[in-house]
Amino acid sequence: MASDAEKHELAEAIQEANTSGYDIIRALEAHLRKYPDTPLRPDIYNLLAKAAVEIRDDARIIRYGEPALAATPNDVTLLDRVSRALLNAGGKDNAARALGYANALRIM
């Protein structure tokens, strides 16, 4: 369980970032560097993935979207965006992973 101090620090960093996707990403990545073993990691990855979608950063969509989907596999927006980002990244491995997410989306 995250300490009250860590939770307060995270909430303050998000509030200071205002609504800028770039600033939110910077604040959350800084928090992960400071607290690498935080139990809030799944929630932070989810926030990072959504901010990456907002700013259309394919590399971060992949980096944070895949672990976020492991925690919330029914997130339709992330399934779609991660699939697209993987296809944009190119490569056979990425295409296979994208197909897996696309199939999960199709089943819903």
C-alpha cells in the first residue's frame, strides 16, 4: 500500500500539471523514477497511457498501454490505440501483438 505521503505527492504533481498531457506525463514519469516499487504503478500506467493517447505519442502508448491493458483488458479505447500504435511502429512482432489486441477488441 502506498504511503499517505506518496499519495499526497502524486496528487499534488498531477494537480500542478494542470490538464496538459505533456506535463502529466512528465510528472508521472518523475513519480515512477522516485518511487520505482510503488503499488500505484498500475494506476499510474493507466494515467500515462491515457495521456499518451491524448498527445498521440505512439511510443508511450505502447510502453504504458500494454501494462495498463494487463490490468484493465476491457478498455476499448486503449485496445484500439495500442493496436494502432503497434502497427505504426512496424515489424512482424508488433503486428502480431496488434492482432492480439484487435481480436480482443473484436470479441467485445
